[in-house]
Amino acid sequence: MRLGIDLGGTKIEGLAMGDAGQELARRRVATPAGDYRATLSAVQSLVSALEQEAGARAPAVGVGTPGGIDPRTGLIHNANSTCLIGHPLDKDLEALLARPVRLANDADCFALSEAADGAAAGRQVVFGVILGTGVGGGLVVDGKLVSGPNNIQGEWGHNPLPWPEDSERPGPNCYCGRSGCIETFLSGPGLTRDHEASSGERLSPPDIVRRAEAGEAACAASLVRYEDRLARGLAAVVNILDPHAVVLGGGMSNIGRLYKNIPRLWKGRVFCAQPSTELLEARHGDSSGVRGACRLV
């Protein structure tokens, strides 16, 4: 049995998975807001409940988390769930769970899941993209996660928006301390902010999409801007990595028109005449993160 935990900002999901990828037990609980110790306790309780339901004990636990471990300090860094920053999350969980913990960025877990048995199964180079509360990514080559000395692989959301227009400079402030990061434009809150700035009305992304489909001009214009920015951002990734597939996950990936429009729009930005990189919707949806966490062990 593999056991994985997807530690999100609003929910913690746990999954016990068999060797063939079948679901043995699954549970979700709310993430204790801003409370590190309570978060640890919630994970411990979730693991115990999953093992009781599955009727087996996992030898190790995989955990997907915002941010990652700083190789210099062993502490969490770059997490938009800021209560995790500065803590040895993997070591603290190992002490509580009394077994090894394998920890990776949540976007890495998503990419690993979709490359293993998801939308990009069989592709050699896969870039997994999270478009949700934040914007992240993970890179899988030949079925294995790629990591580097700084443990920041795939963090395309904290690069500047490529080919910016004058109206996009300097860009919104980002929690990382800079302005104009891709995340501030392409996250769900980024779309809400952009629409409010242009129309004066604050709407959630699903409402913007719904009204655009109903023919509301202001919402349609916000989606057009979003798609153009997403195409620019992904074109820069394709130019560097040349992946066989880009897989989208997170709440914004549910906008169906992206899969038709983005490849058409990135064509003028990718450094070849006919890009053959596929843009794919995640097969496992919002379960990919926890499935990838299972695959860490």
C-alpha cells in the first residue's frame, strides 16, 4: 500500500493506493488556518484514519506541500501557506508518524501523477502546471521528477510575465516580494483582480467564465487577456524545456476553451514554425496531487 497526503492551503487530502493505482481509502479535512502545529496533528489523524479504513500500515508516507525544502537549511521555503515556512516539515512529520516521509512540492506531485498514469502517460518530457490559488509547475523526464540544487524546479510562476505590454508594467505585487510575477496574472485571484481593475466588478473566475459564455463583453475581454498571458507564459517554458506535453491542473484548468486557444496563441511565441507540444487537461483532476504524493514512495 502507498499512502499520500496533499497538504493544501484550505484542505488536506489523504489517499491510500494499491500497487495497481486503485483507491483503497480517501479522506479530506480542512487545513487549520495559519497553525503549523495543528496542521501536523491533522495530518497525523488523517494518516491514522486512512490506515484503519484500508486495513494496512504504509511503510512510508508521501507528502505534497506548497513550497519545498531549502537544501541549505532543511526548512520549508517559498510556500504560499506561510505558516509552513521556516519549519522542518518532513522531520516533524517523521517524528509524529514514526516512519520515513518523502516530501515534494505539490506541483511536482501533480506532474508525477499525470506523467505516470494520467493525461501525459507515455510522454518522455512532461511539464505539469498548477493554475489555482497560486501558479506552480513540475518537470518529469522518463517518468522521474527532475530536481536541482536549489529545489525550485518548475517555479515558472515567479518569473516575470514574458513580452509584457506597457499596461502590465510593473505588475501587481506578489507575496514573494517582487511585482509582475506570472502568478499574479494567471492564478485564480489574479484573474479576479484583473477583471475588477478593468470593469469595477469583483467576480470569481467561474462567474467570469459563465458570464463570458453568456455574451457579457467585459468578462469575455478578461478571458481573452488571460489566455494571451497564459500563452506567453507557457511559450517561454516551451522554449526552454521543449516538453512533449504540458498538463494543466488547478481550478483554472477547468476552463475548457484554454485547450483550443492556447496552442493557437503560443504558436507565434514558441521558437519554431509548428510547435508539436501537446496541451492537455489533467486526467485525475484535483486528485492528481495526492496520487502523485503516493508515488513519492
